[in-house]
Amino acid sequence: MSSVLVALTAATAVQAQEIKIGGTGAALGTMQLLARAYAKTRPDARITVLPSMGSGGGIKAVLAGAIQIGVSSRPLSEAESKAGAMAIEYGRTAFVFATAAASKATGITTQNLVDFYAGKADEWPDGSKLRLVLRPIGDSDSETIKAMSPAMRDAKSAAERRKGMAFSVTDQEAADAIEKIPGALGPSTLALLMSEKRALKPLALDGVAPSAQTIADGSYPLAKRLMIVTGPKTPAEAQAFVTFVQSTAGRQILQQTGHWVKCPAASGLCK
């Protein structure tokens, strides 16, 4: 996807307040699809999905009134909540290790990952060169990888210290690098790969393929929670979009893009 900037307007639309959405890159492709679907029901809607600014950047922008809706892959901090930010989990998606769609690889083990990140192995099973795409130190994806096991933490830290490693700051930059670098392997999310129609494949981990179902039943171990963030300055027009995301139509789009949507028991939406 060449750009994550989408402006949705109607030629006959009355002047309406623009709704700007920004935050974690993992959510942007899905937000574009939801915005397009919402615009079909509300011809006056003007929604812009901004390029990645990270979860923290999106939350800060909502609190400042610079954007109307934030998207985050982490819970709010105490300070953010005290400042008036409110978060609703709209879905969970698999945190995955991805490679080129044309690759012959279909799966990977945790031990493979330890060896790759530690620098003990640098080839795919077919003998071709494997190149890691890393996220920055302290990034949420980096912390997810380190939390897999003590051995994985040590291996990821070793990779961060090696010279010549490829680092990508945003989710979209990481996906671009995995697509472009021959033999690349790096972290992403199932939702990003599906919503942006990336030329990448998510690898099964320890024999379990990532999917909404394997997230729901707990057999796939790595999930990323995704939240919509609003604040004291969020207008009614933006709140209406949040309601749409939680509607039956919104849930269908989420499920089609690799999200497991936890159903509120009293909502009636999951019947």
C-alpha cells in the first residue's frame, strides 16, 4: 500500500467536521476499510486516516484535539487516563513473523527464532540467506519478542547490538522492508497484512497458524490488543464512527481482516 492517507468525501456532501484518525500502524489499514464502509452509510462523512504516528503519538494527538480518534496497540497509562483519554478494545489480532509471499517457508519454531536473532543461524531451510528486519529498542514489537522467553530476550538484545542490522521505525516501514529485502523475516500483525493486502505471508509458530480462531482459542500464543481512543474533545461525529466500528457491519470487516472480536455478553451483536 503506497500510502495510508485516505480522504473520504462525497461530491454532494454538506459541510461536515473532518474526522482524523491516527496512531499505531497496525490499525491503519483496517481503519481505512471501516472508514470507506462508514462513508457509504453517511455521505456527509469526511474521514482522514493519517500515516503512522505510533500508539503514544495517537493518544497525545487525541488529548490535544489535533485528531478526533486515536488507535492504540497498548493500554492507556495512568497519566493518559487522568488527562481524559478513554480506550475501547475493538479487536485482537495475531502478532506474527512474516516473510515474502513467494517464500517456500510456511512455519518457524521459537528455537529457530532464538538462533536467528542470536546470530547462530542465518539461512532458510532451502539454504537461501535470511535477513532479519528489526524494530527499535523499546518498541512494543521488540518488547513482545523479548517477552516470549528468557532465551528470546537475550537473542533479541544480541541482534540489536550487531552491526549492519536493518531497523524499521513504523509498522508500515517494517512491512515495506520485509517485502523488499530478499530473504527478509520480521514482525508484523495479521490485521496489517490482510487489510493492506501485503505481498507477505505470516508464518505458523511452533506448528500453529496465526488466525482469529487460534487467537480466540489461545492456541496461537502472540496477540496484539487494538483499541480506539477518544478524549474530552472528541465530537459526536467521531463517536458515531466508533459506534459503527462496534456494529454488526463493523465487526464483519474486523473479522475479515484477521481480528478476533470479543463479544460483549449483553450486546446481542454476536448472534
